[in-house]
Amino acid sequence: MNLSYLIEPFQYRFMVEAMLMAALVGGTCAVLSCYLVLKGWSLMGDAVSHAVLPGIVLAYIVGAPLAVGAFLAGLLCASGTGWITNHSRLKGDAVMGVVFTGLFALGLVMFTKVTTDVHLNHILFGSLLGIERSDMLQAVIAATLTLVILAVVRKDILLYLFDANQARAVGLNTTFLHYLFLALLSLTIVAALQAVGIILTVAMLIVPGCIGLLLSDRFGRMTAIASGAAIFSAIAGTYLSYFLNGETGACIVLTQAIILTLAALFGPKYGILFRARAARRAAAGREQ
Amino acid sequence: MSHGSTKLNKNDISSEIDLHVNEVTVAYNNGHVALFDTTFDLGAGTICALVGVNGSGKSTLFKTIMGFLTPTRGSVTIGGKPVQVAQKQNMVAYIPQAEDVDWAFPVSVMDVVLMGRYGYMNFLRIPRATDLEIAIESLRRVNMLDYKERQIGELSGGQKKRVFLARALAQRGRIVLLDEPFSGVDVQTEAAIIELLRELRADEHLILVSTHDLGLVPSFCDQVVIINRTVLAAGPTHDTFTQENLARAFGGTLRDLRIDHTDAPDGTSNEFRVLSDDEEPLIFGHDGRLVDHWHPGIDEEESK
């Protein structure tokens, strides 16, 4: 095996484009995932990513950009779940489970009734290597918009997630922040769908945040670590998929999962091995 | 807590910090009426205890005063203004119960204190030099400046409480609401919190404390509001915090001991009644008024 074999993937334009796309989408998801993981809303990402399917099909029927349909359906799921929870005796997790599987099922039924040139597989698992120009543009717009808005409101959203009462006490409009955050989540998912598809988007929205939380106890650092890990995974995963001849999205998520496992085991402060060693030392200290 | 630090500027605080709770009724969506016809007034320079059994509407009342719940009937005004207006002016500071905080959250002590300054910062919430100064001064005042870079989960119960006190100080709230400030803190912190609240009272703040620690109430609260879904009694501690009122509010939930010393040499009636919630006992004389409150430490020393 010589060096030119190893750099072979970089010689193809579609490979480089796929890596850049994956890095942008993965990085955006990673920033969002920090908020989701801290709030305990990881499954919100799961719910919204499934719920976009009927929106995509509807957009296809009326000829609108698929991203717009997906965004609206995602927002409907996220806000509808909250509304139903507040107005019924059912608990939030049950409502969320019903709403998103219901919307997903609706999307599947609609999909089979409509003849499209979009493969269901591409929506479910992404098509990073065969991504079309228009889709790429939509994803770039969605991701950029998310990152710009987040840069402006990140501290307000962080305060809202940490202590909603204090957020209200200093005069922040928490209802607005709540729906803004859900809108950003939907927007991110729209971007992520193009890359890794519905099924694996949820991983991109949870794993990087977990890596960040395991390796840091400051929000800024957590976000940086999460984005770094996600961008590395995007490039490494796409690169590996070339040699493994495997699904690109799956390779990216697998890379993230491996990093998470390493962080959970060997993290300097919160890692399992560190804690075990600290506990052993403490025990040894007591015996002396 | 340090005493030499800067006092709050008295000019910041207008004389019109009064809290009017006027015939407030709060009903939830499911039809449950948590509070009805609740009326009381409090003025600046006051520490008021809010006491009542669990489910008596204490937290509903807090949320209503903070504007998180809108009364079905009646109104709450602060300095003559509706709560939402008062909030925009950072008038109401809030110190949450320890259980309501996610201590694993990746924020430092300084980050938390700066959260009290958001209402003064621009929309990007970038702290100005004044915000940083005030945050540091507030931390110094609660003796927590040395810990400003710690992650909040790495603190003891009392230290955590003091960080949130510093946040309220940094916010310059004229009205400070404390939800169960003494749960899970050591005696030293308890004394430090009370000392700081007294300082705030001297600075013409209005402090409202929701607490289960009945025995502590007479030691630092000059006003008491006793509620059970409506106000049972409200007024100065000496007149309001009576055995009769507490018995009405707490019913059988307190320990009730009678100690009779009628065979005392001087022949006067000397009956005592002790009400206790297993924290610190309340001791009432035969007239139903407080005789004295428990002084932790002193009594223990005397008994030795």
C-alpha cells in the first residue's frame, strides 16, 4: 500500500465536497447538540427528524423546496408536542412518541402514494456522495442561518435552559426563546437530512454534545470540543467510507460513537477509568 | 460574610417598593384553584416569611409575584407597576431551591452571577466593565470570590446557596424572593444568609422568604404571611406568628408538646407549649405568644 492510495479519496471532487458538507452539517448539529444534551431534550431531535417526512412529501407535491416543507413539519411537531403536553394529562415523552411516529407514518403512507424521483433510502439514510447542487445550497443556507442566529442568542438560550425563572426575572421572553430554539432545531435537521438522513441525524444531534460534556465543564469549551469532534468525524467518516465502500452517514456516526466511547473511558476528569483510579486512591489513602 | 464591601447605593432604591397582592385568585388549566382571594401588602425594609403546609400555594404565590402565572382574578403590583413592567426594570430577584438547579450544568460561579446582569447588558449579553465589577463585588460580599472559576457542582450546599445570593445582589433587585433558603445548608451558612438578609433589609430591600424552618422565622423575619390557599394571617411577626394561627395553618402536622410548671414557687401560671416541625421548636407561653425562639448552640451549651 503506497501513499497515493491513501490520498486517493481527496482526488475526487465529489469526495471533497462530501467531506466539506458533512463537516458543515456535523459542526452545526454539534453546536445544537450541546443545548439539547444539557436540557435533556435529546429525543426532541429524534422526534423532529422523523416528523419532517410528511413535510418533505407535501413540498414535493406542491413543488416547493423540500427544505421548506421539512422545516415547517419539524416546527409543527416540536411545538405541537409542547402544546398537547400542556393541555392534556399525558406526559411529555408519551405525547412526543405518538406525535412523531404518527407524522412519520403519515409521511410513509404519503410517500408510497406519490411517485417521486427521490429515493426513500436517500431520505432515510442520506446521500452525501450523490448530493445535488440545489440540496447542497439549501443545506448550506440552513446551517449558516442556524449558526448566525445562535451566535446572537446563545447566552439567552443558555440561561433559559439553565434557569428559566431567572431568564424571566431579568426580562427575557422565554416563550419566544423556546420557539426560536425549536425553529433552529428544525432548521439544523433540514440541513442534516441531506447528509446523513433521518435515522442518523439524531446521532449527530446527541453524540457531539455528550463528548463535549464528558471532556469539559464550561459551556464554551464544551461547544468547541463538540464541534471539533463532529468535524473530525465528518471528514474521517467520509474518508473511511471510501475504503470500506460503506454508507457514508453510518461511517460518520460510527466515528462519533468511537470518540464518545474513548471520552467516556479515558476522559481526564469524568472518564470511567479516571474515576475508578481516583476511587482506588481514595480507598488506599484511607487504609494508610 | 464580609462587611467592609460596598453597600448598595441607597439612591438606587426608591421609597416606593411596595408589593401589593390584591384579591388574587389563581386557577390552573385543570381547574384546580391553588389560591383564592389572597390579599396582603408589604413595604420596603422588610423581611417577610411566607409559611404554610406543602400544597398551601406558596410556590404558586411566588410564581404569581414573579409574573410566571397570571392571576385568574385580582392583581399583583410592585411599586405601583404591573409585575411584567417591574421585571423589565430588574426589580425582582429570585433565588431558586437547590433541587431546582441542574448542578452538572457546565457553568462557572462567575457565569451564574453574571446571569443576574443580563437585563443590563446589550442583546449579545457581553458583560461590560461595570457588570464584571458588580459581579465581583457581589461575590466578595457573600465570601465566594475565591471560588469564581469553579464549576457550580463542585461547591458545598452552603456555597451553592451563596452563589445564587450573589446573583440576586448583582441583579440589584429591590425585591428578593428566596425559596427554601435553609434546606440543606449548614448552621454557619444559615447564619451568614440571615446576616446578609438583614443587611439588605437595612438597605431598604423587601425580602420574601418561603420556608419550612418555623423555628428560625422569629429570629430574622419582622413580618409573616401564613397561607393555606388563601391568607390565614398576615402582619408583624409578634402578632401574627401565634400558636393559634400556626395551629390553624399546620393542623396536625407539627409536634405539639405541653409543658406545665404551675407548681413554680411564685405561683404564676407557667404553662409552655412547644410546636416543632423537627427542625427548631417554637415555644409559646400561656398567652399563646412566642416566649423565645430556639438559639442553636446556646441551649446546647447550657444543657451541658
